[in-house]
Amino acid sequence: MSTTTVPRVTTSRAPHAADGNGWPQLIEAVRESGLYPTWSKAEQVTRTVLAALGTHVIGDERVDLARALPGEAARLIASQIPATDRLTAAEFVDSVAARTPGATPATARWDVSSVLGVLSPLVGDDLVTRILAQLPPGYALLFGRADLGPRP
């Protein structure tokens, strides 16, 4: 009698706060999205971008975002003091570049898009839409969405 071995198929899914510690899965998703060579680089980028985002998302959206993220990511968002000035998307990218040693505006844009692009499937389109509604125009592209809003 012969036995047939069925290959094990794994499916990837987005980490979620309810998973307990979805931080490793979040970092791995960012590593894959941004094509970072190491887990450590992806973690550094994720921490920098989430900390920057945490200064610009306010109110219920900030609370809901923290609830939807794995614990470590939630702490990064929640521990930031909200900014008094709203940065344009380009200024936001520049602020991430300033926080990242050796970054250029182009590499910072890549980093921001790699992290924020992973958030939509993780936290849900409805929450991302609400977050985008409170941010200046231009952020949609950073989240991997078409920016179809009116220009000021």
C-alpha cells in the first residue's frame, strides 16, 4: 500500500490585533511589500513610519487604528503626541526621511508606501477611508489607493 504525501499549503493572511502578537507577521508583510533584504530593516522602517503616522491620525480613527493593529504597532501609534500642524503627503514623507539615517525623499516614499500599503488589508478599507478623510490630499497614494479627491 502506498501513501501519497499531500504538500502542505500555507495561506498568508494579514496579522490582526486579535491574533495576540501579529507583530512578526506585520513586519514580514512589510518586508515582502518593500522588498527589504532583512527582517531588521523592515522592522526599523515599520517603526519609523507608524510613529510618524501616529502623530497625524487623531480622534476615533486613531483609537480604531490602534485597536486593529498588533500590540507593538498599536503602542507605536498611541504613544505619539498628535501634531498641531497637518503635513501634506510630501511633507509627511520628508518627515520620515528626516527620521531615517541615510534616507532620501525617494527611499522614504518607498518606505512609507511599503508600510501604509500593508495597512489597508490589515485594518480594513473603511477605516483607511476614514483616516484619509482627516488627512490632507495626497495620502491616498501612500496607502496604495488612487487619489481621486478634489485638489485645493
